[in-house]
Amino acid sequence: QQIVTASATVVALPSFPANALLDNASRDVPAFAGGIAEGKERLKLAVADIDDLLNNYDVITKSGGDNVRLYLGTQGVKSHMYG
């Protein structure tokens, strides 16, 4: 038997509407070219994107895996993980 433990830091993030990345009216995210402060902010926004993906996975995947790729930044330019 193996015991696994984990810890995490909780960060307050701005709220996003559910499935915001699926909205064609949402703005594109430019490729990252900033410094450390901008990188930290972008990471926080990427964590929010992943939280949204996990919390709404059933709805997001109803039309297939392309929507998951939108959240992961491997398709399209709306995810904060893009670039």
C-alpha cells in the first residue's frame, strides 16, 4: 500500500464565465513576450482556464476533443496557455 500526499497553494483568481474559451466573441490571446510579472499573471490566468476545463468538462467535451485542445492552448489562440 502506498500513501500519496500533496499540497497546493491557493491563489485568488478573477472569475470567468463558464466556457469562456468557447465563445467566439472572446478576445484572442497574443503570444507571450513579457517579463516575469506578466508571466506570473498569465500563469494565474492559465490556471483559471484549467479550473474552468475541469469544472465544466462534461459540457466542454459534448462536441468532442477540439474544445479540450482550445483550453490547453494547442488549438486556437484564446487560451492563456497559448504561446
